[in-house]
Amino acid sequence: MSEARVVGHMNGDHADSCLAYARGLCGVAGATSAQMTGVSCAGFALEVAVEGEAKLRKLLVRFPVPLRHASQVRGFAVELHHAAFAALGLHYRLRHGYYRRGALMAIAGVAKAIAKRRVQLGAVGLAAAALVVAVAARRRVG
């Protein structure tokens, strides 16, 4: 996934995570909004609006270890998401939809698994029907 896609996805679908990164991992308690601006081997770059400050703060949310492959980005984003919300405490998690999002993600995962299973079962059913037709055709010939 390209840097632009990661940044767009995080800002579009996970703005709550970006804000939690700023507050929980970078210690900016007064952060009111955070926008991801880039991804490097070291971490996620954020621009953060802070209550009472005119200028945006530029922050780097460091990965647990340096990024070695693009496939690690999603795992690091999830790990940092959980670490940030854990650092902010139960009250913050309850007020900012941490558990709701987790439940929705779990439901989406189950729905995806069911849909995948249906496709697999459909393929098995189709193969079984083809086998029945082949056997019936062979009996007519023989």
C-alpha cells in the first residue's frame, strides 16, 4: 500500500486513532485534532491542533521497531492504536468509541468469514452437482 493510501485511509477512517496517538503516545493532552501527513521507516508523521496554540504541532509517532516492509504498517497501526487507547485510560476508551469500534470490527470479521465460507460451500456444491451429472451421463453411455 502506498504512503498516500495509508495516509488517506488513516485520516478518512481512523481519525480517532490519530488523535489517540497524539494524546496517548506523544503526551499532547490538549490535542483537539490530528491528521496523518506521512509514513516513514521510523513511524507516522502527524500534524496536531492543540487547544490554545495557533500553530499546528508536527509529531512523529514512532513504530515499536523500524519499518522493514510495507506489510508491517497495518500491524503497527493496530498495535499503536491499542497502546494509545490503553495509555489514555478506561474513561477515554468509553467516551471515544474504542469498544464500539472493536465490536464493529469483530462483527465485520465474522461477516467476512461467513461470506467466504458461503463461497467455499457454493463451490463444493457446484463440484458435487457436476460429479452427479458426470456419473449420470456415464451410466447412460455404459
